[in-house]
Amino acid sequence: MNESIPVLRTTDHGTAKLMPDVDRARAWLLTVDGAPQSYVDLDDPAHLEFEYARRLGYVLDAVAEAGRALDVVHLGGGALTLPRYVAATRLGSRQDVVEADAGLLDLVAEHLPLPAGSGVALHAADARAWLEGAPDDHADVLIADVFGGSRVPAHLTTLAYARAAERVLRADGVYLANLADQAPFAFLRSQLATFAEHFEELVLIAEPGVLRGRRFGNAVLAASHRPLDIAALARRCAADAFPARVEHGAAVREFIDGARAVEEADAVPSPEPPAGAFGIG
């Protein structure tokens, strides 16, 4: 049993709460303003509790041969779930984590510290500002999981942002994003259209019920200049406890259906989730 008690703290951008999982000895759920942000098991950093995190993990597993060290940039820190995953599954990786909420980084460092020698550098900065200041060809993978409360900020949705992401990635690099939307998918379709301007290959991963418009939910976007192993991704996603579909090629182009790429003047945050969409009110 986890004998730890919840931790509540007001950080720079909201009220963060760490809640212990009674079923896993050193596992914690992080919420910010009531919205679930991260789940971490300190004894098993390769355990990915959230469905969207597992889908990001499946892509991470597919971008290079198993165990090969990668240079990874994470926009959005949370409780550092995916940086811990990469450090555990790809020893020797170098990772940058960019989190605008310095107080949240302090909370996580205090209560959920990274192991020594993890290769993870933490940066208290705005994600886009840091990205625009990063060098060319800096990363093999760039993961965007940035939510202001429960919405993707508008300045992380535009053509200029996508161009900066493409510049920071190496030629064979992969961009990944956790997005959230519901039918008729105005936001998600605009994001696919935006990244299609800078990347040849697009992949969309989401639960069938979300893609069919039955409910609000997360969708993972992957963008690259090289084909990903779609068959392997599809197998992993289909075998998950919460199966997801992997769409690419003509199916993604059909999904975009004439949506326009996002210019700076037109940028809006992702839609507000309906009450109870993520299980915590």
C-alpha cells in the first residue's frame, strides 16, 4: 500500500495536486486545476497509465531500433512521465523538458525526483519561445504535450510554430503531439493541415469512438519526413486495453477535408473539454 498522503500546492499557473495510487506502492497522479496531467510510477518508469501516453510510447518505440539512445525534446513537463519512460527504455538518451510552470517543476523535483544520471535537463520557459531559440537539427523526437489548464495554447498551433518544430528536428526526426477535440474536429483538422505544410508524413492515432464523433477525447499526431512503421503501430494500438485506430495517407487527407493551416492571426486554443471528459471534475 502507498502510505503517502496527497500534496496540494499553488504553482505559477494553477493548483497542482499529487495523489498517491493505493494500488501501486510509489505511483502518483498529478492534476492541475482538477485536470489529470500525469501518472508516474517511480518503481516502474516504463509503466504508462494514461491511454494517450501509451500511444505516444508506441510511436517512441517505433522511431528507432529498441534501446537506441535518442535526443528528445519534451514541450510540457507535467510529472515527467515520458522523459522517465525514454530514460528507462533508451539508456543514454539526452532529453530537454520545457515547462512554463517553474513551481510545478519544483514540486515534481521535490516529491518525484528523477534518478541520478537520467540525462534529463529541465527548462522553466515558454514552449514556443524555447523552441524558437533552440539550435537547428537538435532532436530526434519532439513531443508536445502542453495544456494551459485543459486546452492547448493558441501559440502552439500555428504554421510558424510547426516551422520551428521542423527546424529543430533532424532530417529523420519525428514530431509528436497530444491533442484533444471532438466532432466536427475543427481544431484537430486544422492541426493536421498545419503540419502537412511542413512534413510529408502524417499519422493520426485515436480511439474509434472519438474518430466517429461519439465523444470528446485525445488524439496523437505524428509528423515526419519519413514513413513510420504503420503496421507495427497499428498492431500495438489495436492490442491495447483501449484499442485505437492508426490513420495515415489517404485517410488523413480525407480527414483534413479542406481545413486550412493556422496563421498567427487566426490561432485559437483547443476546445474546452466537456464537464467530466477526463474523469475528474
